[in-house]
Amino acid sequence: MKVLVVEDEPDMAESLRWGLEAEGYVVDVAENGEEGLWKAQETGHDVIILDVMLPGLDGFQICSRLRAQDLWTPILMLTAMDDDLDLAEGLDLGADDYLPKPFSYTVLLARLRALTRRGLGARPTVITAAGLTLDPASRKAWRDGVELELSSREVSVLEHLMRRQGRVVSKTELLDHCWDAAYDGGPAVVEVHIHRLRRKIDPPTGSPIIITVRGEGYLIEDDHDG
């Protein structure tokens, strides 16, 4: 799951990055309004955490411009303001939720999970596919009821594939969604993690769960196919 944090306070931005990465999220940070708008437009994110008070463009302006361009990535606005009219303005401009500062980190995580489920259509709290069960909130996965020992990165890759079951996912898409913007390596790292995942999730006998579609990417077949 890839999160864009648009926050100009360095301590707050770093705290959010550290905490979200510890939960297994891939985090991209923008330090001002212009950078935040550009990253939101140019790089695919699953959700945006957007501070209201920013240098340059403020959070309201960013939200308004994204929605005017039909960019509907879920937006959670952070605000130190407690005026109902200001909060209503953000929601009217297209924000999906808001959280007043100071906030509980536990509540922030719960709001993010709710927004990402809502943002891409039906997003169940627990995902199942091909004998696998994944709980994104706890970052735990099971095969036929037996818990699997997966790294945070492996969970991110598996979640992305399971949420798109029945659809081929390219290495580039996995790289964009499961690695942060600071990573400057090539797609070979995706192959390495797919190989490690297969060793952990594939049943002792039978077909592999993650299928390689040569020249295109990887696929977990839809349980409802056939």
C-alpha cells in the first residue's frame, strides 16, 4: 500500500513516515503544496494524507485541483483548525475524511484502512485467494489456516497481487506501489521478492499461486474464474 504524505513540518512528516513504514506501508513525502500536487498527479498512490496549512498551495487548493482533474485518490486531511466551516469546506472540495491535530496514531491507521477499502471499490478487511488469507491491518497471512512468516515487503507485494486477482500486474506496477520513490534500482528486485514469496506461499504439491505471464508480469487467478 503506497501513501503520499504532504506535510511541511519536518518532525511530523518524519514521524508519519517512520510510523507508516513500520506498519508496512510504502511512504512518499512532499514538503510543500506544489511538490504535493505534482506527486499526487504523477505518481500512483493508494491514499493521500494531506495537511491543510502548507506553504504555497494549501491543502484545500490541492484537493480542489486533483478533483477537478478527475483524480480520485482517497484524501485524509490533517488540520489544526477546529472551525466546522473550514472542515466542511475540505469535505465539500472532495476530501474523503479529516483528522484534527493532535491525533491518535491508532485512529489515523484505522482511518487509512477505511479509506483504502472505500477508495478502490469493494476492499474487504480480509482478502482471500487461492487458499491464501491476508489481513492487511495486522500484516499477517495464512495458507490453509497456517500462518506464514512474511516480511513487510513480501506482505505488500502479496497484498497488491491479491487485490488485483484475475489481472496481470507488471513488475513496474509492483515497483511503483511496493517500493518508495527513493528506490533507484531496477525491476530485478521484484523477481527476487516473487521468488521468496513462492517459496513461502506455494503448497507442497500442485500449481504455483503466483503465475508468471511471460513478458507481462504476474497473476493470481481469480477464485471465481472457471
